[in-house]
Amino acid sequence: MHELSLIANLFEIMEEKAAEKNAKKITHVVLQVGKLAGVVPELLITAFDMYKKDTIASEGNLEIKEVPLKILCRDCKTEVVKDDFVFICAKCGSSNLKTLAGMELYLEKMELEVD
Amino acid sequence: MPHNKTKMKTKEVMVLEDLLGSNKKIADQIRKKLTAKGILTINLLSSPGSGKTTLLESLSEILTPEYKMAVIEGDIETERDADRIRAKGIPAWQITTGGACHLEAKMIGKLFPKIPADLDFLFIENVGNLVCPASFDLGENIRCVLLSIPEGDDKPKKYPKAFITSHCLVISKTDLAPVLPFNIEKAKKEALEINPNLKLLTTSAQSGAGIKELAEYFIESLQKIRRTNA
């Protein structure tokens, strides 16, 4: 359950950005979570709801955008969205692959209330 | 006067910031400083009870006195693992997380002033857990994941992140292979499917098999960072 430490990091970033914009409230938060980010989206939401009390986001909600695992074969240049974690190109058998997406754990955007 | 809600405006701001960014920043600083001192840092990761501490005890017998090593022990509670390492004459520092399931770079950063500059190897034994530690870079040069025979050969596919982010897989307790249904070749094959660059090693701290090869892999990696420094 490292989701709570990640949510603590999220709040640090949120509070810093909200202060820059002189926001009064954070009403909506969008997170990008890669398939290989190693977190459970439901637990992130539970942790967010626990953590938000008495913060600027006390009435805010967390939306999770799941990002599929996408790899590129450096040899045959095929780009594939993977459902499994087999890092071998299905087309040419190469293991010379690059992960293009799927590792994300990003605060994408927030909705703020400002004066 | 009634509160005038219409005065408030809603505004959307794009941020795109990594939740692990602050950890990564500290980890990069640790890696840079330790590598510049010619110290190879190894993050040992596994489920509880796969034999991380025992493996360190066995490694210490091969690496010392020629090489100097030290160990950072991560556990939820107790100094037991650090005491075992100290009993071997190896400096060890215990981090007790008091409940947290993984180590973070800032915890290693706090110990930084204690780390002797003339070390060769700094081992970090992470909290026993095959899930959470995989997300936190500690500033290591090598991430080494252990999988012991009693855990079962299906773990690489079930816990992919630990295996994808590691440089080296050690299949430990191989002395138990004859009595348990663990297929070493299957585990190796599946681990390589999810991470084709993984260095594969097998060890038994009981018989001593494979410990020398693992020590040699760390010595070669140490020489590699020192050549790059030179």
C-alpha cells in the first residue's frame, strides 16, 4: 500500500500549483496512471479521499485516466499496445523494444476555483 | 449578506508532473555522488523470507576483506537484520519504517553523512515486499530482485514491475529445488520475456552454490563504474 505515499506527493504538487494560481479550492484532479505504474487505481482514490480532509481539495474528487502499455520495436518499427507483459516483438521476435507509454504516474490537470 | 457564489471562477490548469519526481530527483543526486566516489550501490528487492540477509552474509565472506562493504537495512520494525550483518564485522544501518512498505530515496539521503567514502559496495536491503519497492528509485546502480524456490516459479508474471525494473534476478534457495515443484527454466524464461536484459543467476546460501558468480557480477559492475569515472 504505497498508494498513500504517492497521494502525499500528489498533494504536495497540488498545493504548490494551487498557491501559484491563488486558488481557493481544488475541485477536480486528473491523474494519468500507466498500466505498469504498479499502483491500484481504487486504492489511489481511497487514499485521496482519506488525505483530502482539511485540505484545499476537501471537496475535490480524483479522476484516474488509465494509460495502456505501448511499445515500439526498434528493429521492425512496429508499435503495439500490449495486454500482457511479454517484451518480445510479436512480429519479428526482437527484444530490442522501447516503452512508449504505460509507466506514467502523472498529475495531468486540476480544476480550481479562483476569485 | 448572502455569500455570493457567482464571484468564484472555475479554472482548469494543466500540470503534467510526475508523482515520483521528487523521489527521482533525490535518487539521481545519491547515485551521482556515490558513483563519483567509486561506490557501487545495490538495491536488493524481494518478498519477505527470500533470503536477502542470508545472501548478504554469504556475500560478505567472499567480498571481504579484499573489498569494503556496508549495508542499509530496511524493515518495518526491529534491528535484527542489521545486528546479523554487524555480527559479520560489516557496518550496517537499520531504517525502521514503522509501517511503510518500502524505502524512499530521502531515507537513504538522511544516512548519507554516515557512509564512509572508501567503500566499494553499498547494499540496500529493501523492506520485504515484491510490489511497492519497485516504484521507488533509491539511487542504486544495480537493482537486484530475489526469487526463492519456495515462492513458486510464477512470480515474474504476477509481479512484473519488480522484474521489469531490475538489472539482475537471483533465484535463491536452489538447494530446495529437488523437493519443490519450482521449474527454474520456466521462471528464467518468463523473467526474460518481461525483461530481456535481465542478468540471471542462481544461488544457494546453504551449499554456497552461485554465491561466487554473484560476487563476480558485482565486482565487474564496480570495475565498470570506476572505468567510467576515470
